Amino acid sequence: MKLASLAHGRDGRLVVVSRDLTRATDAFIVVPTLQRALDDWQRYAPALEALAEQLEHGSVPSFRFHEHDCAAPLPRAFARLHAAAWPSHHRLLRQAEGAEAPALAEAPWRRAVSDGFLGPRAAIPADPAASLDLAAGLAVITDDVARGADAATALGAIRLVTLVGEVIRRDRLKPDGIDREGPLAAGFSASLGPVAVTPDELGEAWQDGMVRRPLCVTHNGTLLGRPDPGADLGTDFGALVAEAAQRQALGAGTIVSAGPVSNRGIDGGPGRPVAEGGAGYACLAEARAAESLTTGWARLPYLAPGDRLRLEVKDRAGHTVFGAIEHDVTG
Amino acid sequence: MKLASLAHGRDGRLVVVSRDLTRATDAFIVVPTLQRALDDWQRYAPALEALAEQLEHGSVPSFRFHEHDCAAPLPRAFARLHAAAWPSHHRLLRQAEGAEAPALAEAPWRRAVSDGFLGPRAAIPADPAASLDLAAGLAVITDDVARGADAATALGAIRLVTLVGEVIRRDRLKPDGIDREGPLAAGFSASLGPVAVTPDELGEAWQDGMVRRPLCVTHNGTLLGRPDPGADLGTDFGALVAEAAQRQALGAGTIVSAGPVSNRGIDGGPGRPVAEGGAGYACLAEARAAESLTTGWARLPYLAPGDRLRLEVKDRAGHTVFGAIEHDVTG
């Protein structure tokens, strides 16, 4: 099933969304918010699934679904743990700075902001003093996960999958993903996809704990990248959730996010731009690093007023899966 | 007024507690949980204050209040930002390791775990592989704070004050408070005082954004420390909340915590043990560092099965203010 939270109060108003994202029905008769549904998933999920079936058959009252009416599926979450799960991202950024490729034993983690997600169509205010970037990735929302759970158990505790867009101040982040100025400085806001989808609903687009369709990132109408999250992956979401739960239990509604998605080039080296037949990039920093390595000069600027970035995953038939995150940068 | 959450479900059951912590009355008729009270404080606080008055006068049904029935006042919170606000702590730890005193421009911050606080009487499982410590400090719970709010505004947005006890793996933390193994490794659980108190209720024990009574830390029945949070303070809570809100707005129910409390010695050097007339220490690591500097050898072991640590603040009349955090270490 597909779930969304319409913008309403601090926790949104939970709705069940049709597969094609055209219609929705209120979930209030079952449970008013997604956090409360996750707090007792075994109890609420069957009733929500039933609503989803009825919605497909047109046997419940429904209304037109508009992505721009959405808050994040969880407008605020009690925890978010973010990992850099695609090693070629940091490899490329470090290479562009003239440093060696990182010898990271595991994905760098951060405890990331989760108490106020941007809506999927929120405007991002430009900041002339900052090198603002948007890193496109994927996120899962978990049920309770016991401390020390193995990857298979962790994978089975994933309740929902969605997009994540992380607004990053690149001037405050080293190429290996470590903050220059402490953990509050670099990642100061993030958005989630308008719609969160259960793994079973994703079908063949979800295999081995990862979305298996390209993440399309459009920058001012031009395709910046369409990297495949299933390729060049360091760690899938089952293993990531298990890693996050290694030292503390995770509570229901924990978000484990990963990004930016990054593919290597065919030769195993840096990924190539879309214009050269490559998979392109899921953030501006990586596109700039590739430019810098190729031409000696990163021409692509960071986010500026008037820019628009769009993140979307489409299924084989070309239909949107999670809806789109689309941020306009305002002056 | 004084508020507590009795252990019940994921978010506890809000009760109003009498000034002397002997009786409580259910807040359910006003609002069922503390998070919901904070979500609309202007609406709920007056009714909760009225309940507190009635409780003092014996004009509402009440029951005996037991601290061991409590969960943390906020059993889970959407955000916690933790700062090391007493510079002498890190100075002493670094000195003991032979490093220079840190030249930190500001208090080191961490985005700390907040999605599942230990109850104030929870047992802590020992871990033979870990150097387990409990760092005693103070925490405030805020209302909404706009990004960029000044210290005075931030101070005015503090709704509640309580104790914090942070279970730390010292083997995973450098003396300057930076994680050796990434942000998930060192701070893996924390408890809050059984009772959270409004600043006005603290009276003269709250001045200039800080608790002005000693924080008594008892280790197996012996006083380890009674440092004064108002002395040798780097940054008060008004300034800390403002700093936390510098780069992102804070949502209602955000916890800003600070610790361990640490006082310098009379000579301005390392604090002295209680047995030598000093203020002692609010964590084992600092007591060990002082031993190490004095005798060349840290004899005090880290937490082991059978240990008991107790944190408490008493008012001038000797009455407990927030109740006590008391953790037994189990084998």
C-alpha cells in the first residue's frame, strides 16, 4: 500500500493513496497519523491495507490526491540515522580534492535531523554565504528493531520506503562526509518523498533490501542523474538497519536514510555525466567533482535563487512510485 | 509546576506532581502526554497549573507518587542536542591524557539519542568490553524556537528543567568529547530526571538560565561530587538553546541537555575530590582523571555489576527538586 500525510498540524493527516497516486482516502477512521500507525503496526496495517484495496476498487469515498498538499509521510520522527551507502560518492569527491580514495571500513553514519522535515514541495531559501546542495537518496521507515538484530530481521522490520532529499551546506562538510564544524552545522534540513510505500507494494522494484529502479534527479529541467540504487551499492537497507541497531534498539518510526545514490563509470572510475551516456549524479557536489576532474574547473554552481531540483523514481511502465520531491530555491 | 510521566505505553501517562513529590494527580482530563502538552503549551499549561494548585490544596483526587513508577518525563523526544557546557570537564580529561587544554571556541555539540530514554530507575547492563560511565548533567525542554532566536528569546522558550544522566562508553570517546568511532558509538542511552519542573517553580534555584543548586552525584552510597552548575559555567541554557537554534528551528519538546557538570578547584586548576573539601565530580572519568593527575594512577574503576549511581538536586531546605535518577548496574 501507499501512504501519505497531508499537511495538517505537527504530525499530518494520514491518507491511503491509490497505486497511481491520483486518488486518496482518509485513514482517520483507522488511525489519524502515520506515527501512531507505526506504533502499533500489527494492529493498524491490516485495516489500512483493506482501505487501500477498497480505494483501488472505488468502494470507499475518495478525493483527488495532490502531491503538493503533502507533508513528509512522517512530518517529524523520533530518530533518523543517515548513512553514505554508495562509496563512489565519497571516492569521487575526495579524488576531486586531490586526496586519496577513502579507506572507510564502513559507511559513515550521522544522527540526522528528523524533528521537522520539509514538505516535498517546500521552497528552499537561498543562502549566499553557503554552498547549498541537495543530496538525493532513499529512506526506509522501520518498526521496532531489537538491539543487535541481524540483517534479515532488520530487513523484515522495514515497513515503508520513500525518497529523501537532504539540503547540505557543502562548505561545512569534508569530502569524506565528516562535518567541519560539528554535527549541527552541515545538514540542516531534509525532505521525504510525498508518498511512502510498503516493500511488498514495490514488487520487483524492491530486491535484496534496495530499490531497483533509477533515481531520476532533474536540475532546472535537465536530467542531472539517473543512478541505479541497486548498482555499486556498499550496504543494502537490511544491513544498514541492522548496523543502526547494533548499539541501540530502534523504535517504531525510526528513519534510516542513505544517500546520495552514486554509480561508478563503466570503467569502474568516476561516474560519467548523463550527456556522455553515464548515469550522472544525485547531487551537485558530485557533478562538480566530475567536472573538476575532467576539465580542471567545476562550472556548475551550487544552488541559487530560481533553481529547481526534482527527485523521482518511476516504475518500468513509467509511472511515479513515491511521487516527486521538488524544491524551488527562493531568493 | 512539576510534571512527570508514569511508565505507560510509548509516551507515558502525564501526571502533575506535588511540590514535595509525595502525591500526584492524573493530567489526562487536560492532556494525556507531555509531548502533546508541549505541542500546544499556551493552551494546556494554564489548565495544568490549575491542577497543580488544586493538588497542593488537596482539592483534586490524588495518589501517592513513586519515582520508580516514572518513565522519563518525555519517554521519547523528537530531538536532543547535547552540549558540554562546563569547560573544566574536558580540560581535566585532556590534562590527564597529557594533551594540552582544548582551545575550543565553543561547547562541543552532539545530536544525541532521544527516541527511547531510560526510566529514572532503570538498570544498566554492565558490559565487560566497555568503559561505562554515567555523566550527570541538566536538561531543558523547549517550546518552539525560531531559527536564529536570540538568547533572551530562547531562555523564555524553556518550558521545563530536569536532570540528565548519560550512559557513555568512554573507550569510544576522546577526551575532548569527540567520538572515536562515529556518532552512533559513544552515547547510547540516557535517562532524564523523574520530574520536570517549570523555571518559575524553581524560584531562586533558577537564575540566568541555569540551576543554582549543587548536583549531588552518589556512587555506591559515597558522594562522588556536588558540583555547582552555576559555577565555572561556559554557557547557560538561554545561550545554549539559542546556539542550538542558530541553524535550524527547534520544535516543541526539543531537549537541550548539558553535562557533565564540572567545577574547577579553588586555585583555578582541576577540581578536588569531595574527601579533600572539593566539589568532586559528576562522572567517573573526571574522578579518574583527577586521581591520575594526583597519584599517576586512576584507581576508581568504571561501572561494574553491583554499582549504583544516584543523581539529585536538593533545594535549600534539603528537599529533592527533580527526584533522583538512580541506576543499578547489573551483571
